[in-house]
Amino acid sequence: MISVFRSRAARKLCTRSQSGAVLVEFALILPVMMALLLGIFTGGIALNLKTSLTGAAREGSRYGATVPETQCTPISQCSNLTWAQLVRAQTVANSAGTLTSDQVCVSLVSGSGSAPVAGDSTKTTSGSACFVDNSADTGKRVQVKVTRPAEFNVVFYSQTISLSSTAVSRYEQ
């Protein structure tokens, strides 16, 4: 009978020492797991912002593809906006507050190859093509490029990155 009591006491002692080891292991793993979890959360925020920018650029280029070039020729009808400024304003409106007008570049370009030429400086917000799309299409295309800085903080690490998205639509007018 005494041997039974000793084995229970030995098991109880063994259980106490193992619970201490589990507590130490948990204390070592917890910071790593929390940093990983916060990193995943921050990555999700970045992906959501990138998706929002992509959607705004796509909607802006589709809007620009359907608006006639002469939409704002009588400037009084468009509150002193050119065609490109009208498309840029629509892109900013589609961004749900994530973009400002200086972060959006709109161009109506034609030509093909490595250097498309802007058809008219009043149809481009930056004075030249926003980007080169290397398209073989010689027709007119609406290019919209959005670029926005984003700062991401994970516990003790901070990073500022530049998120950008581009969209090209064939001009339909």
C-alpha cells in the first residue's frame, strides 16, 4: 500500500515540474505568435487598401473611356474642369476617401510601342503619359495610374511603402 502512495506523490511531483516547463515554453512562444498574428493582420489591411486602389483606377479608366473628349469643352458646364480633371475627380470619388487628386494621373494616349504619345495636353493631368503600357494598339486609350504612400506598424517595426495601381481602357468615343 505504501508503494501506491509513493507513486502518486511521484506523479504529482512530475506533473508540477512539467507544468512549469509548459509555462516557460508558452512565455517564449507568445511574443513570436503575437508578432506573427499582428503581421498577418497588417498584411490584410495592406491588401484591402491595394484592392481599393485597383478598383478606383479601374472605375476611373472605364469612366474616362465612355466620356466624350468634348465633355468639358464649354468649360462653364464642368465647373472649369478639363476632361482629364473630370476623370481624375471621378477616380478620387470612387476611392472611398483613400486617394487625393494629386495621387491620380490620367492620360488619353494614342500610339504603340514603348513611348505612347499623349493626344492632347488638356487630356493628361501630368503633362505627359502617366506610364507606358507597351500596347500594340494604335487607337486611343485611357490610362489611369494611382499611387499612394501607406505606413504599416507591427509592434516595434514600422514601414512606409508606396502602393500603386494602373488601369488602361480602350477609348470608346
